[in-house]
Amino acid sequence: MPADRIPAMAIRMAQYKLVLFDFDAVLADSATWFIAQLPSLAEAHRFRSPDAAEIERLRGLPTRDVVKALGVSPLRLPGIAADLRKRMAHEAHQIALFEGVPDLLRRLHDGGVRSAVVSSNSEENVRAVLGSSASLISAFSCGASLFGKGARFSSLIRKLDVEPARVCAVGDEVRDIEAAHHVDVAAMAVSWGYGAASALSAAVPDYMVHTPAEAAAVLLA
């Protein structure tokens, strides 16, 4: 059934009541911007900058392996994340939402499903890129560490008082799926983000979707 023809009764009876979205490369088309930052970021924080071919290869690896492959010291990760947030604060106007994302968020909102953003980015940057769609988000949990999403998920679930069985986490990397599994919520992987589809499938998400419209159809069905 086409995503825009979901029966009203199906929307009212959506199995999920809360969707936890990653932001970069899931809602925001920021991968190109991030790749453009890599050479200067690598120089500033003393790690190896990959070429285009290696970037493609790294898409198939878990985040921990990417960090290791580039020679990034774990102690430097917080500083690198802070630098990226600062850079994006100045260039958020260059980053757009993926086509179909505003409609996805609107349909979830209108269907009685709450959306939250869990991201290592800052709330200010997330809101700036979301624009008017920010009003459709029930909660923001930003500034998360690369490997700290599981705890953020649990905190939001408690705060919003939703049963874990009615929660789905949406991400584009293996670590997003692992975090969802860790707190026993459903995991949806998106193929339009950073992570390679083969790596995401190997992490065994509950769903793999290829467009925001397909995501809406699954979450509201």
C-alpha cells in the first residue's frame, strides 16, 4: 500500500508511540558537509584523513573500527565532537533535511506518535536545521557521546513514560542499532545515511527502510 494511503484506523492504532531519531544522516543530509570538514578536522585533532575510496570502505565498518582505522585517540573524541558542533553552528544554513523528512515528522505527529531526537550534535544546531519541523519534536537529548545513546534512550523512555515495546529507534549506523538492542526497543535502519546497507543488515535491525515515506508506513502501520 502506498505510504500516503495508510487507512485512518491504522494510524490511530499505530504500534509505536515514540520514535527516537538520530539526527545527522537520518533527518539531516549532513554527510557531505561532514566529509568536507575531515581534512581540517584531522589536522586540528591529529588523526589521519581518509580519501574518497577509503571513506566508502569505512562505511561498512562499525564506528569503533572507523575510529581505530583513522588513528583517533578515544580521549580526543569529546573535543572532536565539540569542534564539529561549533563548526556546524556557523554553517547550519548549508545543511538541509532529506526530502520527505518534514512529511515523515508531520505524519507521525498527526498520527499521535511522538518523535524525539537523540544526537551527539547540539540542540541549537538540530533546531536550526529542522526549522519549522522542530515544533513536531516532543523531546531533544543532544550532546550524546558516540557510544552513549543507550543511556539516552532509557532516560527519554522513562521521562516520556512509554513502554519500551512501543518505542522504535531510527538510525543510520551500527551503533544506533546496538543501542536500541541494548535497551530492548525496536531498531529501524535507514539506507540513505552514512552506514552501508550490508553492515546495517548484519546488525539485525527490526526494519530496514529506504525512504522516509517507507519509514512512515512502517511506524504508522
